[in-house]
Amino acid sequence: MDYEEDQLIEQTRLCQLEELASDRWLLHHQAVVQLSLKAVSQTAQLREETVYAKLMEAEKVSLLVYDAILIEIWREEILPHLLKTESSLSPLMIYSVLYHEGAVISLLELLLYHSAACEALGDSIVDLLDYCHRTLLRSAAASASSRNHPSLADSPILKHLDVSHLEANIAIRCIAILRFLAGHADNLSEIVTSRMLTTTDVPLLAVQLLMDQQPWIRRVRRQSDGDDESGSRNDDDEMLEIYDNGQWRRCSHDEASGSSGGQIHPVAAHLWLLLLSLLMSPVAPRKYDLNDFRCQQLLKLRSSLNPYVIDQIPPLAEFEQWLVQLSIVGAHQVWRHSGSSLQKPFILELVAEMRQLMLKQLAAEWTAILDGQRQFLSDESPETIHRLAAIYDPEHLEATFDHCTSRHTTTEPTTTTSAAAAADAAGRQTNIAGSSTCTLCAKPALHRCSRCRRQHYCSKECQVADWPNHNSDCKPALKPLTRRDGGHLNLLLQQQH
């Protein structure tokens, strides 16, 4: 319900490191988890994305980036120290903080599908780029060594928690976020594409993930001897699992390698489109220096660009031709053949400040923050356990999902026909639209322009027909949240002085 969403968005707030895992943070955590669930439900049910619209109106998209970096610092700096020095920590409390990072990234992935949400990030888009880059580097390093993060996986306190599952989900969603940011680069500052090409070198990372690591596939140890008769043929009592719609399921070697044909994996598709958006952009010839090592790595992609892949992602045909030119004329000539200007303009580069400011705060208040964390993470009182159980309880989550997919509670029998159900849904949507009428044909309007949120339309056809008139007036309804607007970073800066 819209009122419930308004309450949840009001509960989301800026929490400092010393407030992490406090009562105030638990309210914020509950709101983020439920908003993430509602956003997933609305997308899956092809409903109006009210969570996206309300978060945009409240200018809280960049708050999610702040949240993700906050938990990252807690996981890398605070948690390992506590795991080494404390033996009375509660796994449930630790899991609640780790789960929060996954919920935030899941919500960001759904929001950043829209170009307007990417623009609303403002300067915090640089912090998000660096966060995704660090996450994927950590995932690639863990995969290369066949180990999870040592400080987490080696702790007896966390041995019953599937930390690797959370980390893998976050890494996969970071791939989608980078792909959306690169895809919307035309509506963003050139700084975004430039940073992905130069500072973080996302193309080389994408090649490594696509050709070597393949984060959508993982090896897990068998639980019993009965697993030997499965379709997976692995050594050392291991089996393969593949990432499928947010879950991990067992698969065979043929399915994992793609030799049996079928649809290309969505994560692999994200990586291909990410490479296509970056290397085929007008910024690439001026920003991406094709040295011998980069050329060698990029040319590895030719072995995977078969007709089966190109048939599913047709724009890759142009990318394949570019790789052929790269192999023939060499790195020094391929950009000249692209027809783009090679002149390098003078561009000021933004600096990612969120993480540095948080680390300074952590260093200044290390003892106090550790004491607060130690006290909360050791709390196993019935009140706290029940409070957390209410957030993750399956029946509670199912009820939240049902609230999202139905606007009002109906008293009609459950045996209504599909036609009646469709009419009832249409009636509910009409109530939501209120007295709004279509800009073009004056019929009752059920939709709004997702960019400006001002023009109402009864159908997609009317919106397309009205676009030539509406194009000049269609601008984002909200200004981007930047550091100059007194956003979240300014709050941190005030606390440093």
C-alpha cells in the first residue's frame, strides 16, 4: 500500500558508524529490507514501480550508496577485529548487518535500471562505481584462490552462515549496476565513462570475469555420497551450482560450460553489454589506452564470440568486427579507424570521498565504535531476537509481498473469474490514478511519464504519440543530490570539524 511505503521511506535515514546495529539502525534496516522486497515484487508482477517513484521524490537514492559503503567498511574493518577478539558474538546479529548490504544493492540494481535514478545519484555515482569495482575485485580474488574472505570464512562463529552466498549475490548485482551505469552514460557526465575506462579499468575486469572467473557458476562440496549420481561430474567431492533468478541450483558440466546450447546466462549478457557500452563509446578512443597487455586480454574474447552468442545479442556483431580490426591493424591504428576524435580534452575528475570520510571517522572514534558494536553483536535478548525474526519471518515477508501486489484488501470470494479479477485490478488502478486524464486523448490515465512524473497517459501508445510535443518539456522532476546541495556527505564533513 502507498501509505505503508511512505512510512518505510520515512524510516530510512542516515546512520553513522557508531549507530550501526543500534535500535535506530534496526528501524532503518527493516525499512530497507521491506522496500527491497516490494521493489522486487513490483518488477516481477509488472506493476507500477511506486517504490522507485517515492525514493526518487524523497531524494534517497544516494543514501543507499552511503549505506552500502558503510556496511563494506564495517565488514572489512570492524567485523574481522571483533571475530578475533570476541567469542560471544551472536551469528544472527552479524547476519543482519551482512544481509543489509545485500538488500541495499538489490534495491539499487532495480532503481538504476532507470536513467533518471542514475542522474539522481549526482556526485555519489563515483562512490558507487568504486564500490562495485572493489566488490568485483574481491570476488575475483576469492574465486581465484578458491576461498572466501579469510576473516569471515575461518571464524567458527560464522561457520553456519552462508556468507559466500551473500557475497556472490552482491558481486553479481554489482555487475548489473555497472552495466546500467554504462548503458545510461549518454545521459550522465562523461566523467562516469572516463572513470570506468581509466581509473578502474572495468573492461579488463569484465574480460577476467567473463572468460576466467564466471561468477554465476560456483563449486560447492557435496553433502553426502548420494550426490555422486547427479548430473555434475566433479573431482574432490565437489559439484557445480549455477546462479538462477537469485538462487543457486545444481547443474551439470555441460550446462555450466554452455556447450549444450540454450540461452546465454543473464550475468554473462550483462558483461557483454558492459564491454560493448564502454569500448564502443565515443569516449573510449580518447580515454582508453590500448597497450599490448590490454590488447592481449581483449582478444581472448574472440573465442567466445560465436554465432550462438551474437544471435542473442546482435550488437556484438559490431564488437566482433572491432576485435578483428584490433588483431589485424594493431592497437595504434584501431582507434583511428573508428572515426572518433583522438584529441584528449581537459576534464576535471571527481574524487570518491564517502569511504575516506567514513574511515577518518572510524579512526577518530575507534574505541567507542568497537564498544558499541561489541555490546550489540553480543545481544541475544528475547526482545532483540523477536525483533529480527519479525523482519526475516517467511510469513511476514509473504504478507509484505501480498500487500505490494494488491492495492486494497478485497472481501470478494477467492473463486472469482479471471475476467472479474482483471476488472477489479483495473478498478484499483483507476482509483490510484484518481481524476487524472490522458494528455493526448483525455481518457482516464493509469500511467505517468517516468522521467518528469508530470504528464499522464492512458497507454504506452499515447505516450509515444505525444513524445514529439512532450520532448522539449520532459526533464527530471528532481534535481540530482550532490555534495554541493548539502547532502549526506556534508553531514559527515560537519562531524569531522
